[in-house]
Amino acid sequence: MATEPKDAPIQDAVDFIHHHREEILEGYFKLLSFPSISADPAYAGDVKKCAEWIVGELKRIGFENAKVIETEGHPVVYADWLHAGDDKPTVLVYDHYDVQPVDPLHLWKSEPFEAEIRDGKLYARGASDNKAGVWGNLKVLESMLSADGKLPLNVKIMFEGEEESGSPSMEPFVAANKELLQADIMLNCDGGFDMHNPQLAYAGRGIISAEVTVKGPRADLHSGGFGGVVRNPLHVAAEIIASLHDEDGRVTLPGYYDRVREIDETERARITAGWEAETEKNKKTAGVDFTWGRSIAPDAERATVLPTLDVNGMWGGYQGPGSKTIIPAEASFKVTMRLVPDQQPPEIAQIFKEYVEGFATDTITIDVLVRQEGWPFLLETDGDYLAAVQAATEATIGKPAQLVRTGGSIPILGMFNRLMDMPITGFGYGDGENIHSPNEYIDVEHFFLALQAGLRMYHNLGAVEK
């Protein structure tokens, strides 16, 4: 159960949230109605409309310099409130307003962009990942400004619109706007808030996404006339895919593990505890046990501190009803690689490209398109700013967030590690299931509890001495 805040400014802000509960939900429904799917160019206009709407909300609650900043891809939302004084810290709040595609649509029990509450859960694409963080921050900041007329620290907002497609435009954007984005601390809000098992990610994997196209004959051929004499591109694609792992699940690319950083026993104990706390939940989500690969390393390490390579989709040839006796002209597949410190995305991408292209012959050509490169990140596991976030969680639900490594990727954090000289910590608002899947949801009461923790978190950060 949440403990009631004792500080008057926090209590006044909590009261504001209680009194405006319905308006908060109505606004959230509106934010969730934008199909801001960054991976599909067909939704580029919707991504921008979502950004423009968020800018309008930031202006409405009292932020200044609120604007949509164009990039080579989808736009960035920026705004600031810098009136707390030079003696107060400045926090750069990061999140993303773009979402994953909704496929397969037929598995949704309600429309993905028409939010619906069922049994205390709010269902919509982006409800948890990660418009919860965008809306949660806006409502926390609005409640403090409305209740107290000011914020306890200086705040800069940066919401990106292409995290779910690998943040391809963010590195040039950050490199060109270092002064604009400079702060004492970066607050990553692309995460969750679990009142039962609160966690705070201090490390995450990098990512490479690539698409491979295998081409053979100039057109689809009759399998009766050409079977046995013309090599089938689907067979070659399957051969490549089958060769990417050995029978134990280890990635077979030469040099793939060469730069993987070893962990010490302290960190091994930390990640094991974090994994064990989530094991039953993860098994329920997966519907299967995690036996594959156990000869390589324990579950916790395979899921967080070792790199992976997964085939995400494969297609080619005839896929309609009945049969069509052809040798297809081409076949394709998509992969993602999750990288860990100290692997370097450009190097691993080249290793993958050279390996796959090695399957080409005089009758088979292979094209490898690398679509995304994101660096792994490794943050501090102590310090005043981290302690401020931990204290906020503990004051709200009675226990501090457990430090964990995540197997997922937040590309901008690895990039910020390299480009910006500032510490990074995290705080999340979402607590749901089915992220990246049909029927994504967030628990409504958990969300409002996260708003209370967010209020304390901002006040705690404001009390840190620069």
C-alpha cells in the first residue's frame, strides 16, 4: 500500500491528481488514439500529429520553448522549464511517443488505437510501452505546477518518435544539439513501475536489425521443369538460418563473443536475484520453460549479459491457399541481434554481413541490409540521483526498486553514454503486459500509484546537491 506523502507540496499535487482522475484518463485516451507507428512510413503523418499534440499539452501546462524539432526521420519533442534556480539540478527527461506495429490485428480484443478499460486494465497499443511514461511525466509535472506554481528542479523534456524503429536519427540529432540537451542528470522513463516487484534497469543490450534477401532465378520457375537443377532461394535462406546457432544455442558467427565483458560475482548475484523475482511472470508470458541454451549459461545470464541473434520473420514463394508448384525467384528473412558491453554494433554488423554473404554462389546472390544499429548501455549502480529514485519508490510502495539488467534495448542510452557527459538514471510509469504484442495494457491503479512515486522522485532529485 502507498504511504501518504507528508510534504505539503507533494500532498497538494497528489490531491490535484485525485481530483482530476477522469480528465487524466481522457487525455491519455486521446494520446493513445494516435497510431504513431514509427517503423511503417505509411504512419509518418500520424507520428508527427502525435508530436504536435504533445507539444500543445506541454505549452498548456506551462512549459516553455515547446516545439517539434524535425530530424532526418521522425520528429523530436522538446520543451523546458528552467526557473528553479542555478543552485538546483537540471534533469533531461527522456521518453518516446512512438509505438510498435499492431500485427496480428485479428488477435486484438479491442481496437488498438481506441483505448478501452476492462477489469481495471487499460488496453491500447502504447498503453504501457511507452506512452505511459510520456503521459505520466506530463501529469506529474502539471500537478506540481498547478499545486505549487513551480517545480523543485529545472526540467528539460526530450521525447523521441523512433525508439521502436531503432532511433536512427537520434545520434546526429544529439550530436548537433549537445548544448540544448545538456543537464546534470538524464532521466530515462522508458520503463515500467511494478508495485509488487519494483525494478530499475542499470544496463541494457544494444541492437542490430538486418534484412537478408536471397535471389536465384530471374523469375519464379515451374518446380517440375526446374526442380533439381536450379537452386531454390528458400532452401538457401533456410540453410543460412539453420547455421546461425549450434545445437546448444550458441551464435556461430566468427568473433561474435570476442568482446563480451565478463561479469563479477557481485553482478552475477544481482542479475540472478532480479531474474528469479520475475521467473514465474516470464514463464506465464512465454507459455514455455527456458530450457534452450542452459548448457551455455544460466537463464539469467542468457537473458541479459550474453548477446543473442534471433530470426524475426521469413518469407518467400507462394503463401496463398492450396499449392503452387514453383521454385521462387527470391526469399527473405529479418534478424535482430542483441548486443552487450563491450560489443560494437558496426563491427558485429560487418561480421554478420560477411558471414551471410559467404553463402552466395554463381547462381545465388545475397543482399544484406542493416537497418538499425544501437549500442548497449551500462549505467552507474550508486550515486545521489539513483538514491533519489530509490527513495521515491520505497516511500510509495514500501520497498526500493531492485537494480536489474534488461535484455531489451534503449538505443539512445548507449548513444548518450558515448556522446554526453552526464549520469543517467531511470524511472518508469507503465506496469502492464503484452508490450509489442496484441492486447497491450496497463493496470490503471498501478499507473496512478506510479504518478505518486513520480512526484516524490522529482522532489528528491531537486534536493540533490549539484
